[in-house]
Amino acid sequence: MSNIAAGKTVADVVRTCLGPRAMLKMLLDPMGGITLTNDGFAILRECEVAHPAAKSMIELSRTQDDEVGDGTTSVIILAGEMLAISAPFLERKIHPVVILRGFQKALDDAQTILRSIAVPVDTNDRDQMLGLIKSAIGTKFVSRWNDLMCNLALSAVQTVAFRTADIEAAKADDSSKMDVDSVPAAANAAVNTAGASGAPSAPAAAMGGTDKQATAPAATNTASAATMSVATSSTGADAGASTAASEKAAAAAATAAVTAEDKKSAAPEADVREVDIKRFVRIEKVPGGEIEESRVLDGVMINKDVVHPKMSRRIENPRIVLLDCPLEYKKGESQTNIEVTRESDWARILEIEEEQIKHMCEKIAAVKPDIIITEKGVSDLAQHFLIKNNITALRRMRKTDNNRIARATGAKIVSSPDELKEKDVGTGCGLFSVEKIGDEYFSFFTKCANPKACTILLRGPGKDTLNEIDRNLQDAMCVARNVLFSPFLCPGGGATEMALSVQLAQRAKSDIDGVEQWPYAGVAEAMEVIPRTLIQNGGGNAIRTLTELRAKHAAGLTTWGVDGEKGVPVDMNDYGVWEPLAVKLQTIKTAIDSASLLLRVDDIVSGTAKRSE
């Protein structure tokens, strides 16, 4: 029972941080710094807790943040409520295993219901995507600059999204490998389409024929089942016949995929392979100026200046070379002492050092670069030779920054000047310039032809404001990324949770027998905590509004939720608040699984002995 109390306490801390009328929390860190935020994860990350169950709850929000980037507050509130509703069952001496069985059945049914109420979204439609991101950050501090922030997040995610076409372009020279890869891809896509057409109510029905990485498990299961049946049927047949049959099947599958793609264009961009926000989107916070001056650069911006004042600070269409070795004299690995008796020998030793650096610079100059960037140092002598060749240099670049420049400009990072070849030179950048913003110099690599990395330049009045905008932007980008991978939406404003609550309650009465019916119905009751909290935070009447909502959902109107501003029922089709299916699925899975985990614990044994006084 102490676990349940600890879980409820953690949930109560962040309960007021849900919805557009959310309150802010002021956090004081041990160093005396102040953080102002209403982000569930940011709040709990700073909390110091001693109870192991409370620590487990805090880990939940970290998992949610890592997986989908949004819903960190909802998952804690829901998990706390799941624990709260299980307390009466434990008092009635119902065994935890029976409660967990009921929870698990409810979770399986909840996922089915979620997929049935999800609707597809066209990721090419910028207005639809912006509306979706707006609803994700409408509850945050930056909601007053909604349009600007949504545009920043969407532009950044679309810039770094790596699609199948990009990968094929990169592998253009390796055609044989592509041929091998394309057959299973086409077959897989066709099976996905076939699986989807069998269940039109499920969101899998809206998946295009190209979705190789569909996150809808319904389609995936169908695909794997079909693959297994094909494998089983072909084992007994003659080897040659099976090969011919599989080739025909692959060809037919490819044709089916193309036909299906022509017929359905509900989710044409589901072929996204990689959207790495952490590595390739950098948010550069520069205090000063107005928030409206924030923008997404079509390239990369680095907090560095050129190493020598005589080097060019503006170059159009530069040729860029990236190194991760120092342009300095290489000292011996082990400590060496040289005893010099003649002055000429000493002069020769110095000449050898110069020759080594000159050799490096000549190797670099041979590929005719305009800019050279290295992760290590550049000696004064090397600077001299580079200036003579009219080459600009930046030194001590961070590895992550170097990777982003490589991705944006098409250059390859080389570990030694001797290995430099023409193909390692990056020519994708349109303009290199050094500008002074505030007191600092920044190098801009902009107007890139096909940048797969970008920088978001944030301006604002102070450090606290910029940090909060940064956190909110991360959430917005994660939402955009989730929709690119899984282009399905659920109604927001507590409508999805209310639909789950009403439908699970109906199933509890009709489909579930025995004692398991109680915990199953308990999950349905717990789902109401999200709309209830939204109503309370919006200053509405919780009992009256929830009763109205229940009546709407019982009549089959699954898109009715709560207006978070006023705390009254509203149809989400008109109100326009939608959330990604991936976030909802992850929230419910994580909340129920964690509650199940804590209910399994019947005792806490301390592994540390108390000190004797």
C-alpha cells in the first residue's frame, strides 16, 4: 500500500501541469538556479525522492520522453490513477495476480479501441501537420507564439527526415545491392496493403503500399503470418518450382503495391526511414533580440570564429574539407630526450617540424578547398601556409558539430590529410559567413542544396525563457517525427481517454466474467482522470461536464472532448485538437505496465544496514 501512496503523491505533483490552463512550477536546483516549467519530465527530473516506487514513477516520464517525446505529464497522472483504483481491490483481499490479469485484458482491448478511432493524416499537407503540432504545444509556455514555433518544429523535422528515396540516391552506385533489397520491400509493402484492406475500420487500412516500417502491429502481424504461410507451403515442393513461384509472387506483390498506392494516397510519406532529432537538429540559444527573430537555417550554425583575422569571413559556394586530426607537429608517443651538440642539428630539427606541417598543408591544398574544419588544433605555422593558399580554417570543432556539417554539406570526415580525395570535399553549401550576434561570433553554413541537418536559431529576452522554449520545441519536433513514422491521429482534449473509458466499461459488463471484471472496469474508470483533470484545471464543473461527455460517447460520438480553456465539452473535429496515435499508445502501455509492476511488489527489503549510533 505504501507503493500506491507514493505513486499517487508523484502524480499529484504534476496534476496541475496538464492542459492549456496548466500552472507552472518553479524548481530550485542545488546550485541555486531556478527553472520555470510545466513539462512533466523536466519537473520530476529535478525532484529528489527517497521512496523506490516514486523513483520508478519518475523513470516512467523519462521513458515516455525518450520514446515519443510527448505525454510525459499524462503518463504519470494515468499511472497514479491506475494505482489508486487498485487499492480498494487489495483491501477486499483480491489477489494482485487477478488484478493484473484484468489490467492486461483491458490494455489489449484499449489498444484495439485506439486503433479503431484513429484517423489517417496526410504528412504532405503542411496545414494538417501544423494544426497537429499546435495542439501539442498549445498547453505549453510558447503557445502565444504558436504559429512561429510550429513552423520551426515542422521545418526542422522535414529537413532531417531521411526517406527511402534519399537512401536509394546514396546507394545509386551499388545497384546490385539495391535490386536485392527492393524485392522484399515490395513484397512486404503489398502484404501490408493486403492486411490493411481486410480490416477497413482499423487505421492500418489507411496505410499506403509503401510503408515498410509501419508501426501498426495489425499490419505487421498480417505480414509476418503471410510470410510464414508462404514459407511453410513452399518447403515440401520442389526447390526449382518454389523459386519460380516466389519470383512470381514477388512480381505480383510489386504490381499489387503499385495499384494500391495509386488507389490510396492517405499516407504517402510513411516511407520515412530515419528522423534523428537529437544528432542532427541543434537548437542554438542566443539571448537578446525578439522571439519573432527565431528561424530554422537551411544549414548549420556553429559558435566559432576563423582562427586568423586575415582569413576570409564570407565565401560563396565553398569547397569544405573536414578533418579529425591536428594540423600541428606530431610529437613522439613516448618521451624522448635529444642531446644536440651542433647548432646546425638543432636548426635541422626545427626544419623537420616545419616540413611536416608544410607537407600536411600541401596535401590539403591539393584538393583546392576554401574552408578546412578540424576537431583538433591548428598551429600558427599551419595557419600561415593556409592563408598563403587562401584557405579559411576553423579549429577545435565538437564531434557532433562536425557530423552535422558533414551531413549538411556532403563532406566526409577524414582522419589524415594524406587520405584526402576529391570525393571527400563537400560542395553542398551555398554560403559560408561569419556574423557577430550579441558578443559572440558565429559561423554560418547556409543555402545548402540538400541539408539533412539543421540549426534552429532561438532569440529571446532571457536564459530562463529560452530554456523553456527549447524544451517545448523538443516536444513539438517529437510529435512531428512520430506522425511521419505513424501517420495516424486520435482526438485530443481527453476525447480518446473518454472513448476508452466508455467502451471498456461496456465490454466489462458484456464480455468479462468473474472477479477480473472489477479491475477491468477499474481501468475504464481510471481513464476518466485525464478529462477530469483538464476540466478542473480549466475551472469547470467536473461532475456535470463528465456526465455530459459520457452521454455523448455512449451515443457513439467518439470525437467529443474537453475545451481545456473553459472546461466545457466540445467536438474535436471543430475545436481542432488532435494527437498522434503513437503517443496515446505509448502512454497507456507505459501507465498500465508500470502500475502492474508496482502491484507485484509485496514487500520492500532494504539492502543497506542502519548505522549504529
